[in-house]
Amino acid sequence: MSYDIIGDIHGCSGSLVRLLETLGYAKVDGVYRHPSRLVAFLGDFIDRGPDQRGVINIVRPMIKSGAAVSVMGNHEFNAIAYYSQRGDGRGYLREHSEKNYRQHEMFLNAYEPDLSEYADVIAWFKTLPLWLDLDGFRLIHACWDESWINRIKQHYGSILLSDALLDAASRPETWEFEAVETLLKGKEIPLSPGNSFQDKDGNERHHIRIRWWDGAATTYRQAFFGPESASTHIPDDEVDGDHLLNYSHHEPPVFMGHYWLEGQPQGLAGNIACLDYSVAKPGGKLVAYRWDGESTLSNEKFVWVDRQEK
Ligand SMILES: [Mn+2]
């Protein structure tokens, strides 16, 4: 089966409709379908953009009817934790702080007024798997880390976010926290002691997000995954310890979202593609990859639409 893999949508329903139509999907009985293809979503349907409900009302019926599959994004994970009470009765699994509220405000404004609808959409988020290892390709929101994937499989026996895993992953001292952080938010490594750099907002940082698939990167600067302008501030020293991952070019292609890339959509390696091109920001794009079974990805198969107003 051929798939159109679509990156982070973040409440931008107009861009989603435009992209689906560009790819040849049309509504049949209220659900977008293609005569011979399926969609694979990478999560992050919500937060930031103007039409939270509109996006859910397109993607949810597609998944339910078998026209699409999807993994969970960090924004769905956060939404579940924001909604869910702690086991000890002391508040919520994700703190209702000013910062967390602001990040989630557009979604809460759309759903919170109707508690049964709010509960229903959160329950649906829990049906989204943390990763999908499909026939010939893989989907993950941010980082395909085989060791965390295997550990979750072994301990929880599932690709879904059970209540037990949700609870453990909401406590920073647990391995589950680190596992879910890595899979859904990317792999970060500490700089060597005493080193730091200033990010674009002027914050001092002691960790960098890494090109987790890139075994050829051996220095902090080479391993850094982020804007070119920031990389000049990263020390070019050899990475200490066994922190890097490597994703062999013999492995199936991995599609991910999450990273708010800019510029012309293109592959990061022959079998690695990020499809998040910041649709919720001015100048952003909603990006798809048209996959037809190939194990080596081609830059000609990226398709995108410019961000639409709604
Ligand atoms: Mn995202």
C-alpha cells in the first residue's frame, strides 16, 4: 500500500484541506479518501493554530474509517497529562502552570467548555500509538530510539500509552519519563561539564538536541540538530561518553515531525525525513511525503502547501 505521510498540523485545518486536495483526496460520505492511497499522520494535531476542532474533525474520521493511521505527538501526550489527575490526588499529571496553560490555550478554548466532548477527545488521543513499525517504513513523532522502544514494549507489552505508562512518564525521575521524552520530543545530550551555549532566545543551555540518526557526527557541533545560526555557538569538541545514536542506512525509512524546520523540504538522510515545516508560524508549510514502497527516499516526493489563513 502507498502512503502519504503528513507532518504536524497544529490546528491549521485550512492548510490540511488544501494539502489533502493537492494530494488527490476528496470527501466521500464526509471522510477524506484517496482511491488508492492512505494517509499516515505524525501527530501534533493540536495547539497553536486557529481551528483545533476542525483538524480533529478531519483526521479522526479518517483514522476511524481506515483511510489513515497516526502516531501520537508530544502535544497530544501533554494534553492527556494536562487533563489527567495525579494518583495521589495532588493536582494534574501536567502542572496547570501559566506556561503550560499558554501552550495549550487554543485547544482548551475549543474543547474545555463542553466537558464530555473534552473527555472524549482526550480518550481518543490515548488510542494513538507511540510509534508505528509498518510494512517498509516507520513513524515516530521525534526520535526512533530502538532501545527505548524495546524497553517500553517489554515492560508494558503495547505501543499504546496505558494509564500506568502515562503516570510513570509524567514523573521526571523515572526511565519512562526519559523514554517518552526521547521518542516524542527528541534526543538531547549534555554538553561536557562547564560548557553551555546561548539559544536564539538568549537562554543558557547545557544540552543539545542531536541528529540521532547520524553516526558520522562525533563532535557536539556536528551532532547538533537545529538552525545553522545556532550551531556556530556549539563547541566543536568530541562528544563525551556513549551518548549518540545511529540509525543504519539499511533500516527502513523513518518519518518524523516535531522539529519546526524551515526552508525547502528535503530528506535528512536517505532513510530519514522530517515533515514538520512550521505550518503554525508565518511563512510555514504543511508538508507530505508520497511514499510508494521505496527504501531510499527521494527529494522529488515531498509535496507541500503554504500555510493557509485558517
Ligand atoms: Mn509539533
